[in-house]
Amino acid sequence: MGVTYYANYLVWFEVARTDLMRTMGWTYREMEELGVFLPVIDARCEYRKSTKYDDEIEIETTGEILSPVRLAFDYTVRAAGADAPAAVGRTVHAATTAEGRPCRLPERVRGMFA
């Protein structure tokens, strides 16, 4: 069809939030080595305008602490140079142990998004 496959946006969200954490000075790997994981508990994407296969994509990402154990990321996806968003989305994550039990977000993460 020549347009971006809808599920790719969720993959782009993951890449964008991983990159955001890295640019803020901490990687997912470092957090997981401390025993804290951030599984997605809610994911939403509102598609507003099609992007085409092979378009260059820009994603603006922000994070927000929702509670001592929950963190949300908001995404705005645009084709490079476009003013209007192609999509907007949000993922919500719960901090868990390796065993899947809820735990507090590390102080370092809370400080990054305070």
C-alpha cells in the first residue's frame, strides 16, 4: 500500500524511549542490571496522517512519573520536516523485579523525570 505498517509505530516508540533514557544518562540495561524492569502495561497510538515507506521519521519523546511504580512516555511522530504529527502515542510502564513483582522506580529514574 506504500504506507507505513501501523505496528511499526510501537516499535519506534520503544526505540525513542530507549534513546531518551540513554541521552539522559542511563540505559535500560543499567536499570535491569539493578533488578528493575519496565514492562509496558498500556500502549496507545492515534494515527493522524500516513507516513510513506522510506520516509525519514522524527519522534519527540517525553517522560512523566505517574506514581512511585509507574512511568509514562508520550510520543509525537512526524515525517522529517512536517509540521503536523503523523501520530501521537503514549505508553505506561510499571516498575517490576525480575520475578514480575511491582517495585519502586529507582531514585535516579524519578529524578530524571521530576
